[in-house]
Amino acid sequence: MRSKEDYLNSLKDGRDVRYRGEKVESILDHPVLRVTALHASKLFSLSRGFFDEDLKQEVSRYYLVPQSSEHLMQRHKLIYETTMSCNGIFNISQAIGSDALFSLVLTSKKVDKNHNTNYSSRVTAYHNYAKKNDLTLAVAQTDVKGDRSKRPSEQADPDMYLRVLDVTDDGITVNGAKAHTTQGPVSDELIVLPTRAMTAEDKDYAISFAVPANSKGLKFIVRPIDELEGNSSSVLSTKDYECESLTIFDKVHVPWDRVFLFKEHEFAGTLALNFVTYHRFTALSYRSASSNLYLGATSLVSKANGTTKAPHIHNNLVNIVMYKELMRMSAIAAAHTPTLDEGIAIPNPLYTNIGKLYSNQNFARILEGLIDTAGGIIATMPSQEDMVNPLESEIITKYLAGATQGEERIRILKIAKELVGSSMAGYMMTLMIHAEGSMEASKLGIVRGYDGVSESEKLVEGIFEN
């Protein structure tokens, strides 16, 4: 397994990364993007290995294909504990890639049975490659979509969904773009998945493959990291955050041995759906851990303010506890009642989607609780520059004292401000509503996966018969 240094050195591979209109020559020397690389590198200092009997070596537990409830529970705990070790910020570096691999392992077997293809052997070989080399894998799934009222093949610009541009004896060439590629700029490789179900007319868009991050024609345009650059008093974002990019595929060549779906349009939806089920289970696991940031900040700021006995503070804390534990309960229930398919354990889709939807719908209440507890001072407190200025620091410390000394109260107020009173709050609100699938996607998953309505109808109809 790789060391932290091995991973960081691997980023010096000539990948094309852009930030705020400029090409980033060295991620590790960049004042902003180096933080996201250091965040990812923490994974390599954590205990996450198991002995792979087939490879006869220690590999990351992230890459263990779940075959039982026990395996899913181990995965839940791994993601939870890794998030806690990164100051409550999810470390996606091997989590999302393995979510994609599990879906590919499962779906490729089905495609092979129906089309007499050899995708399963390709996926197995790539899976072993990722395990042997302890790779970090990003996933590019969400197409830019263009006109949402039209299917991929109906778009005025055919590149609105990633598509096959050319086919040769040694592989395919693809063109298009993917949005929201989390940690793509600092990952070793990129796994590409279809974003939706496809029709026969959409077959050129029904593709899945993997490419190195420094592939010719691949470009990452990174979102601005406002939570770090826009808040001079930020604490958390100087240590941990994850970046996203608009990822451009400009005639990128993919060798055949790295192509996992090629125009078998009827399996695009299956591959996408299996992936999001695993990934929403991952979401429940990391979000329950990230909730500790808001729970801890709310509790500590109430102590600093001297309001721990106030009933409304109790209510705020209870809401956050419920948010955290309902997600964890959903993950545990999903792990203990999995669907088994091709010998692979899939987290229970119903419990996974219910937990994910609850997370989407209630995150705003978590922000509200911390704001209500901290008070308006998190929006109006003096700047970091004033706090370190010898002329003002002493008087600011004096007047920002509460039930604790001024230094202690300011310390926790800075965290509270970062979580709910800075650009990070807007970023997290968008993330918690849309990441790992929108609310409507979770609702659709619940409707599609719930078979208890007929039981309920029979109960009501039986009233008239008894």
C-alpha cells in the first residue's frame, strides 16, 4: 500500500488543471489546491488495509466487494471513521471509485450474459490494478445535459452528453464534458459512468470506461474555493476540503481494455442505478460523521454563551442528534437487509433512499440550529485581521467574552461562522441537497423500491370485510 508521500508525488504527472483562469503548473505548490491534495493524502496514513487472498498482498478495504451484511457494515464504519479522521470532512479518494467498481462488477456480468461480451474480465483486471497500486479514483457521471427536456441524442449540440466520437482497432475516442467531478484534479484515475437510462437512439452515449488523470485531451476546470479564499478567519477549510471540476474530454482516447460499456444502451440505467445506491449508502455513512461538526459546534458555542440550560438550545441539539442518528440508523438498516445479486451485496435501496432523502430535506434545520445557538455575532464579528492587530485584539477579546474567556469564545465562534456564516454554508447546503443524487432522485428510488402499499391497501379494504 502506498505512503502519503507516494501519493503526493504521483500528482506530478503533467495533468491539465485550471484554476481561476490560469493553468496550475504544480498542484502541490498551489496555495489553494495543495490543501485538497493534502486532505486526500490523509487516507494513506489511516488504517484501512486487509489481506487479499487472490493478490497475496495487503490492499485497501475500500476495494473489498461486499458479499454480506458484515461487509457493508465494515464499509459503513470505515467511511464514518475516515471522515472523523479528516476533521469531519468526507475523504472521497477511494470511496466513490469503489462505489463505481462495485456497480461495474455487478453490471458487467449481466451485460456479458446478454451480449456475449468480455466486460467482466476487463472490470476484474482494472479492479485488481486499482487494488495493487492503491489508486485514488474519481468518478465522472453527471453530464452537462444541455436542454433538460431533450434526450442525449436530441440535443442541438451532440457533446451535451459524453459520447463516442470515433472507433478504432485499439480503442475509442470520446468527446464531451462531465460536471461535479469531486477530487478528479487530485485523483490517479477517472471512472466514467452513464448518467441516466438510454434508448437505442442514445447508444453512442451509453459508455463507461477508465482513464488516467493525465490523459491527453482531459482537462479539469476547478471550482473557486471561496470557503478558503473568501474567509480569512477560516479554520477548517485550511486543513480539509474537497474540490470539484467541470471535466472536459477533448477527443480523449480510451484503449479497449479500459472500456466497460460500449453502446449496450439497455444497461446504462442499470449501471447508473447500482452506482447511486452504493454511493447514497456512502453518503449516509460520511454525512452522519460530518454531522458531528454541527453538533459539536452547537454544544460548544452554547457553553461559551452560557445558554446550555435554555430550552430552545436543547431543541437545537436534539434536532442535530436526530439528523445524525437517523442517517446512521438508515445505513445500518440498509447494511443488515441487503439485496443480493450475482453474489454481491447491495445496500437495501429503500432504506438507503429514505435516509438520503431525510438528509436532503433537513440539513437547513441543522444550519438554523447552530445559527440560533451562536447568535448574530457570527455574521458581524470583527475580522481576523482586526483580531490579530495589537491595537484592537485586546479590546475585541475583552468584549467578546461570554461564559468563557474571550479567546476561547472567539475560537469556537470562528468555527461556527465558517460552518454557517460563510461561503462554506452555501456550498454545504448545495452539496447536502444535490450530492449523490437530488431529492427527486431519492423520491423516485423510494417509489420504485417500496412494495408495502399493497399491504396497506389490503388492511384498509379488510375493514369493510370484518
